[in-house]
Amino acid sequence: MTKKRLFNLALLLVSILFLQPNSLAQDHTQWGLPDGAKARLGKGRILDIAHSPDGTQLAVASTIGIWLYDLDASTAVTLLRGHADWVLSVTFSPDGKTLASGSLDETIRLWDTSTAHHKATLNGHGHDVCSVVFSPDGKTLATSGGYDGTIRLWDMQTGKIRTTLEGHGHDVSSIAFSPDGKTLASGSWDEMIRLWNADTGEHQQTLLGHQGAVYSVNFSPDGKILVSGSEDNTILLWDIETGKIKTTLTGHRDSVFSTAFLSDGQTLASGSWDNTIRFWEIATGTIKMTLEGHSDQDSAVAFSPDGKTLASSGGYDGTIRLWDMETGKLKTTLEGHTYDVQSVVFSPEGSTLAGRSQDSMILTGKTNTGKHNAALLISTIRLWNANTGKHKATLGEHITRMPCVVFSPDGKTLATGSDDHTIRLWNADTGEHKNSLQGHTDWGTAVVFSPDGKTLASGSDDFTIRLWNAETGEVKAVLEAHTDQISSVMFSPDGKTLASGSWDHTIRLWNVDTGEQKATLEGHTDRVTCVVFFPKGDTLVSISLDHTIRIWDGNTGIHKTTLAGETDWVTLLVCAPDGKTLAGGGYRHTIGLWETETGELKATFDGHTNHVFTVAYSPDGQTLASGSWDHTIGLWDTDTGKHKGTLEGHTAGVHSVAFSPDGTTLASGSEDGTILLWQLTAPTPDPTE
């Protein structure tokens, strides 16, 4: 997430009633599916949130579309699909009747909030649409094209561009209407702020003064002052009538990303990456107080409506702190987020505080005790009672990344690893979330079931492997010896040995019953990316970024031979069910097939337009599935090498593919935070129906 997006998401107004996290666990898996898919697990990564003016709806922009939540009914009501890429920004019109969304696909879409119908598509930007903002009267929509350096003003009655505002020489990071709607301010990475006539689009003036990118622009409540925060560590207060700098506020020791006026307009709060929040007296430009306490960069600040409390996020320390504005003392610390908290906002009446994080969750809590009642480690917006500090609710199943997915041997359960540090178990038939296995302290990068399905092994970026009881979710053992992240884990066919590959350049063999290490296989000179047992279990294959494939005795760990040459692009291998062929992918757009006995390349499958980072054989060995960074899954006939089909539906690179044991379903895990289940053959009719 860029610094620009950190700010753009910093001061969104959100309030929400209690929401049950899994209220639609089965229903939403069927919404907006691509052709050929039968279910979707997860709701994608959260990129923006917006609250309707009347408090009845919440819009969540994600990697797969826009989720609309009915807050009175405490449920998600629909998934708005139509954008061809990630949705970066959402906003409601002042009357709440229209939702506007901006996307990586360079378009803006308008939606009817009562019917969820698509009203119009606005085309014109030549790059990602990073910001969408309605004028106070709702007649104009301002959109920022981010990297194309332009702002466009749209007439909401006709849906046509009224004018294009050009002049910035770099990314537009922030746009804001004045309270009376007559002026639009834009801040850019070109170190400039521009003021525009919001009716005509005429450029009024350029404000020069910053010596670094401008990350935030905000008007004072009376509209007479514009405040800007910058990469140059300063805050500038500008007189709107004259365009001159009234005051330069210095004191921060790092970039200023967030600013907020107190409702009376006399006090300004600023959050900086120097880990402090500073309060400034507008009339004199002096620091009233400095709040310290976060252990990482402050990403966002927000005042309560009565001005008595300030909420601040500590960026990567995962906390939100509440400060007493009269005394400057810390009232409480809200803990529960596990990663970067990017925005904090109060509801209009001040009873609810929302914090949005990249730790992949949506949760809520209360402000006096600061205690978090319960947490589902999913992509996060957490809601807290602003008076008691208690956690109120968590929304949805927004998971940021799913790098691995695997079926249980009986085909009834899917296991996934994620960057939220959890391993998730899902019902493979219904898509219902069954369990979250918690214990890893970093990404879950590899998962595999034992041949009898009773044990699940998971590897993590925390350098450990965990063995779990697949039925109860309890930890059976923690295997520690690697000195870098785990890239691959695999059981031997008899289930007695687990092999693990790591970025520490080694492969380790473990006794599954005792958890003891049996052997360390050394020889690779760079990261080991994949380990594979042959079907008989007597041979283990490893592949490394040192551009070699090594063959080992699967029982003793003794090195047998090394394959080099045309394998420098390969990062993963899988073995065909009959053990005669290895299929691999990596830093090319092709899949390679090698004879296991000779090591000779026998065939290549071409068709992807980007790197291929996952491949899997069907149980009968007749089909090979490949997942690519081009967002697609390819299906190939292993006998003829012919391309059988392409599965399209993910909005980001595909990390993992896995066939169900009966070969009728393919699961694909993606960078977009979802798993898609694809129906490969017609399901057998139920004779009782």
C-alpha cells in the first residue's frame, strides 16, 4: 500500500451497529461468481470504506467488488460487481441515494443504493482512480486519477465530464471541497497545492511552499483556511482569499500524513511518521501539546465530535490510542489489530470509533476498558464503543492474501494459509468457514494434510512448522530448527516423515510421531522454494533459487544427483501420480514437463502471459492445472499437451491450485484474497431427488 493510499484512507467517516461476522457464510459464497465457478471463499482485501449519511449502510471497496452492508439488519446485502479490476475508493452522495466507486480499471461507476443497480460508468481517466469525492450539494463528483495527475469534475445529472483539471506534474494524493462547495483543493506529489473553481473548473491559484510531496489537504470548518501536511515534515496553513502562507508549523521529525481540525476550528491535530501527534493553536501557530506513546508511525488522527477525545493510530504497532484533550493524558489503548492501522474515525454522534487495518479483519470494541472481546483474524475494520472502549463487532471474511490451498484426502475440507498469520479450514462443499488455527506469528506460507487426513502441517514466515490435529484444530507439535521462512512442506506417502524447505537454503526431515528432526539436507546455495516426494516415498526432490534441482534419498536424506541447466527459471515442481513426470513453473510464462528417470525436458505448455507460480496434477494424471500472475488458471491435457481451457475470475495473481480427490473440483487461491472453487465435471445427480 503506497503512502498516498495511507493518507487517502486516513479520515473516512464510519459508524456501524453490531454485525455478526459469519452471518452470511454460505450465501455470499454464491454472489457474483465467474463462469465455471461454484463458490467463492473470502471477500477479498479491503481497500476503502464509506458510511452512508443516514447511517444505514456501509460500503466496503475490495479487490473483487463492493460489499454493501445493511447495518440495521446486521448483514451484507449484496456484492456490486462490474469493475474490471480492484476498487480503490467509494463514497456516498450527500443524500445517500448514489454510491460512486473508483477503480484500477480507470473508471468510475455510479450505483443506486436502494436497488444496488449500476446507473452509469464514467470514463476518462488514463490511470487508476484513487479518490472520489462529492461536492456538498451532491451535484458534482470530483475524481482523482492518481498517477495521471488529473482531477475530473462530473455533472451528476448527466453523468458527463464538466471539465478536466490539469496542471499537476505528478500523482494527485488528496482532494477536498470547501464547506460551501465553491472551491476544490488538490495536493500532489509535485509539492504543489492547487485551488480550483468547483463550478467552472477554472484554476484559481497554485500554492507553493512545501519542499516535498503533499499528502493531505483539508479546509477549516469556516472554509477560510486550508491546511496541508507534507513529506517535508511541515504543516502549512494557507489563507484561502490571498493564497499566502499564514503559518508554518514545524516540529515533526518525519512526514505528516494526517491532519484534523477540532470542530471549533481553533485547534489542529497532526499525525506523523515520527510516532507523535501534535496539537497546534491556529491563532498563534504554537504547539499546545505533543502526545507520544505509539511504537511506530502514526498513520491517522481524528477528533470526537465533542472535541474532548482524540483517537490516533500507531501505524504498524497495531494499536489505537484515545487521549483526553483537556489533560493530554492517555485514556486507553485499544489493542486487537495485528498490523498497520491506517485510519481511525468517529461516528457523527461520537459513540462508535472505527479502525481500519491491513491485518485482514473487521472487528469492533469499546473505549474505557480498551479490552477486545473476541477476534476473528480476517481483513480488518474494527469497531469500538467510544465511551467504554469495548470491541463491538467484526465484519466479513476479508482476507488479504491466500498463498496456499489444499484439499483434505477425503475432499471434505479445504485448508488455506494467509498473511493474517492463521490457517483456515473450510467446508469444501458449502464454503462455510469451519475453524481458524492460530499460533503462527507471521504468514502461513505452506499447508499440507497427512495421507490419512488426521494431521495438518503448516509452514510459516515465522521460521516454524506446526502440526495440527485436523479434527480439533489443536497444536500437536511445533517444529523449530529452520533459521528463515518456510517455503514448502510435504508428507511422505506413508505419513511418517515430513519434509520442509526453507529460505535458509536447507531441507529438513522430521519424524511426524515424535516431532524430532531426522536429518538436515544441505547443498543448495540459495533459497529452497519447493520440496516434493515421489509417489513411492523413496525419492525427494528439492528446487532452489540457486538454479538447481537436487534429488535426495527420501529415507536417509543422502544426496543422489543434481540437475542443472535449463532449470534456472523453475521455482516449483509437482510429481505426476504415476511418478514418471515432474511438472514445474516459475519465472517464465510456460510450464515444463521433465522425465523423472532421465531429467530431460519432454514438453512445454505455452499460453500464460505472466509467470506461472503454481501447478497441480488431477488425481488421474490426465490434466494439469496452472495458476499464473496473469490472474488466470490454465487446464492442459498431459498426454497431448493441448490447452483444454482457461478459468478467469480472479483479480490478482493466482498463488495456488489444488484438485479435489475425486478430480471434479479445482480450488484456486489468489493475491486478491479469495479462493474460487471451480466445477470441472458435472456433479453426479442425487438419486433421491
